[in-house]
Amino acid sequence: MAMTKKERETFAALEQRLRVTAALRWTEPVGPDTKPPEAGAYATGFFINVHTREVGAGWTSSVVHGRGELPAPGTYRSGSQGGRSLYSSRLLALRALRHQVETSAATWLADIDRKIEAEIDGQQSGQGAGR
């Protein structure tokens, strides 16, 4: 039996609510497992950017690192100073990104909760919204 439009919308909303509820969990921290190599060598792997929630390919040496594929020998590729530890697989990088984002979100929520509690305390002591 086919679902009506209303039933499909209700089902889709329940699926989304289930996804959001399942997302509220704690995961283990994951650290990069590819260290910058000895001088003169390059290593490849994956980096994470918590602000953009991005995982991408990257490369590193003992003195510089960059995004994208490793440049061909003899070609110049711009990078940033300092060797950087990378993740050996996209999966590992995604797990690290998830952990860092959940930690950031929990910190933001705790800060908001603290402000809510302070507001409630202020209202109870007569210093509410009319301050």
C-alpha cells in the first residue's frame, strides 16, 4: 500500500529526527598517524578543517606542508611553513573530524547553558530582562 503525501512527510521527519538523535553520541578521539618524514622526503595523507568540516588530501615534508596531491618531482607547489602530521586514510580523518566537531559543539552548548542559568538566576533575583 502506497503512502500518502502526508505520511511520506511524517516518515521523512521521523527519519531525520532519528538521524539527529543517533548523531548525539560521544566518539573516541583520533589523532593523526602520519608524522612528517625526515629531511628531503615527503609523505601524503589527509588533513581536516574543523571550521569548514572538510577532509582533503595533503602532503608534508619536515619543513613545509600543503593541500592537494604531492607535486611531481622538480615542480614547485606552494605550501605553508612547518611539517604537519596527517591522517593515513580518509576514514581516519573523518573520524577525527567528527570527534573535534562534537567536542566543539558540546563546548558551545555548555556555554549557552551557562548563560541560560545565569539569566534564570538574574530573573529570580529581580535582575531579569529589564536590565
